[in-house]
Amino acid sequence: MSTLTAVSASHRPHRRTHQVLSSPWATAGAIIIAVVWTLPTFGLFLSSFRPADDITTSGWWTFFAHPQVTLSNYAQTLDFTSGISVIKALLNSITITLPAAIIPIVLGLLAAYALAWIDFKGRNILFIAIFALQIVPLQMLLVPLLKLYTGGVSVGGLHLFPGFAANSLSNGFAQVWITHTMSALPLAIFMLHNSLAAIPTSVMEAAQIDGAGHGQVFFRVALPLATPTIASYAIFQFLWVWNDLLVATIFTSGQNAPITKMLSDLSGVYGQQWYLLTAGTFLAIIVPLIVFFALQRFFVRGLLAGSTKG
């Protein structure tokens, strides 16, 4: 009886938390936050269909008093060229974002599994060092990476990575992929490590007793159980890379420019066509919205992965 009483007592805080979070007041608060969060996007959507004169002279909420709809903003945006077209810039963003999201996940999974389930000397120190790298800002990487990409690195008279020097920064997307991968790996390893480390030891031991090696355990046990965290991190990384302007400005140019760099030119030299940003920005967020809604069912599960053990 004492054991049952202890178990029941341990579940009481969870029940109280569930009751608080599922109360009518909590539901109302969540709805209000969702509406406030969504309102700017809704206003952007309406503004993208309003005439230019209306956009520049009144707020989007006046649409309901004097509704006027036009596709002129989208037509001008799609016809706009600044070295490349908007469609080409969108394709460039997809070309940049997909590898820059997939590569950190692949490398992060391998490193996270090793740190979580392979016992080797210095494992904990290495994990702490990787975790600490999250505080290094991306801006600190730019100058060393520029030197690496344009001229290679010399260590003790040995010239490393000379191939980078033969390629100009506008010849491909490799520099952007490498830069985003390097900046993303610490967080990827941390999140995926927490998810993999939360797998019950009995499950991993049972697989090993059945004769499975690390490769089989990784693909058949760890990978399926880490799917929510993988999807959650994929959303974060995809949105981060898609919305990035800093790396795109430094490491892309000409026909390789993404949509974020294109939007900076859309409003004109002196901002005289800023109303076109309503259509251009909405075109730019369509793909991230599709990705988010496709993976959102894993989002909360992924964020909570590793919060409990067993």
C-alpha cells in the first residue's frame, strides 16, 4: 500500500499541472496569444491584395470598410528583376535551405548517438565543450571562413583546403551550406543527444542482447524514437536558414542570391516601392508555412523529448 501511495503522490503535481493548463482561463489565454501572434501575418496577407495607394495611405484594417482587391502587387513582384527573378530567388532559397537543414541533422545524429550510447574516454568533457559552442555568435565565424574559402589555411607551412581558393564565392552554394552547418551543429547535437539519451537503457540492452551492433541499434531503435526531435529541429533550422540574410549577403551573389537578399532590393533604392514588400514577403513565407504545418504534429513532442527519462 505504501508503494501505491507513493506513486499516487508522485502523480499529483502532474495532475495539478494538467488541470491548470487545461482550464478555461488557460485555453482563453492560448487563444488570445494565437490571435495576437497571427494578426500581423493576416494583415500582411490582406495588404498584399490591396492597391498601392491604399497601402501607402491607410492601415490594412481599413480594408473591411472599403474592400478593394487587386493582383497588381503580385504581378509587379513576379516581374521584378534585380539580376535574377523572384522565382529564381525562391528556387535558390530552397537549394540553400534543404541541404543546410539536412546536413546538420545527419552529422548531429551520428555525434549525438556516440555521445549518448558509446562509452569512450572524455565523452562528458566533449559534450560540455560542444554545448558551450552554442554561445559563439555566427558573426565570429565570418572572417575566418572568408579566409578559408578564398585562400585556404596554412598550418605549419602546410597549405590546407587549397581547393576553396580556386572557386569564387559566386560559383556555388557550398560555402553557404558549410557555414550554416558549422553554426547549427552545437544545438543539433545538444537537442538530439537529449532525445537519444532519454531512450530507456533496457531497450538498448535488449537490442544488443539480440545481436544488434551500433549500426542496427542506431537505424532500427534510436532513429525511429528520435523522429519527433528530428522534426522539431528541422523546423527550427529550416526557418533559420530560410530567413537568414547575413550569411546570404556575404557568401552569395549574382544568380545564387536567395529570396531574403532579393527582398532587400524589392522596395527600390529609396524605398519608393515598399508596398511591394507585402506581396514579396508573403511569397517568401509560403514555403516555411508549408514546412511548419507539415511537421507541426511533431513539434511539441520534439521540444519535450529528453525532459523525462524512462
